[in-house]
Amino acid sequence: MHPSPIVSVIALLTFLLACPLPASAAETITPILSFKEAKALLGRGVVGKPLPDAPLPDATTLLPSKPGTWTYNVVSGKDTGKTRTQVLQRATDPDHPDLWQRHDPGNRVFSMEVTKQSITVSSLAVHAHNLLIEYLSGEPLMEKGMKPGEAIRHKTDINAVKLNHPSHTRSTGFLDIVVTYMGKMKVVTPAGTFDAYLIRRDFNSDVSPVKQTDTIYAFYAENVGIVALASHLDVHAAFVYHQDTRTGLVLANAPKFD
């Protein structure tokens, strides 16, 4: 389950959609959550020993391109003790057979292109606020063949539009992201023990006056998907809004794929 780099400020953006594009993106991205802190968010014994190095396999094995429902236990953060569900289904677009939609809590729908080579998020629809976030050149999640320690950096412009008026751009900004493959390790969850690939994603986003920094550690298992996730989100808007959130999720139940 990937929190969007601007999901938590949707309500605020609803009221700030007339803001101008900032002059330039940040030059560097510094992680705001260390690996040690991420392990602590997930709890003792969840992240196990390192495994022999291996490149990232086909992306479709780490995010199975099959309909299903995943359930996660919230083990740290303000919702500790609760569960979250994620539903994956194929998009109803015959012209884009690789397009999938992931439904997350809060009536949020991510549209993603899933191929053997890569996974890229193209948009986020937040129906509760009648808002569509468009990543104009995509938001990468991973690329096949990445080696441990390898990183890719990507910058994309963002359009924020009303769902019922998608042709009218109301606000613009940017997303700057670095995706780092950190290697393989054992992960122990209520759903089982997995050989997981760890991907860290560091974000800066700016839809003025809202600025956000986010670091996410996502552990993927082949033919399962995300089995654990730890994140730190820091978002602020001038002197009127500030949110600092840390969350840990571990897999409780996943669909069974052959």
C-alpha cells in the first residue's frame, strides 16, 4: 500500500486549488525516516535477516496483476490497532490493457500502468473531495532489474483538477521522487514469512503553498505484493497547517495466486 505523496493534504488542497506553480523544485531529497526507525515502526521481529543480493524481478510479480483484496494491520501511528484494506482491479479501459486501479481507504483510487518492466502511477482520484491529481509524466514505483543500492530519480509536473470538470486545471505543482532498491530480507507478518524486496521512496512535492516531504519503506514479496510498509509524512502550508505522521503496516491477509 503506497500512501500518495500528497494524499494527506487532499482536504487542504480542496480549498487551495487556485495556487500558482512554484518557481523550482528542490535540488536534493534527504530521507526523513531511517531504516532503523522504519524497523521500529513495524515492531520487533518483523524485519529479519538480510538475504543474498538479487536484482528486482518482473514488476508484475511484485504487484500481481490480478484482482484481489489485501488487509493490513496498523501497528504504529494514530490508527494503531485498526486494519486497512486495499483492492486491486483492472481499469475499464480497452485502449490501456496494462492499466490497473488500486482502491485505498478514504475512497482514493490510484491508476497505475503495470508491466513486466515497471510500475508507474498516472493519477489519483479522491472521490470524497471531487479531486483528481494527475502526474503528467508518471510517478514510478519500481523498475525491473534494479540492483541493491541502485536508485532512480524522476520529476513530474502535477495537475489538480475537479473530477467533474477534468478539462479545467485549477492548480499545478511538481513532484520530485527518488526510488532506491535496498536489497532483500526476511519479513515476518501475521500472513506468513516472506523473502521481501525493500524499496525506499523519498518524495518532495509542492503545490504552493502546500509543501510535503515523505519517506516510504515498502517490502514486496513475489506473487503477493506489499507485505510491510513504514512511512513518515511531513506536510505544511505556510503558518496555517502542519502534519507530521509516522505509520507502520504489516500484512494480515492476501489473496492466493497460483
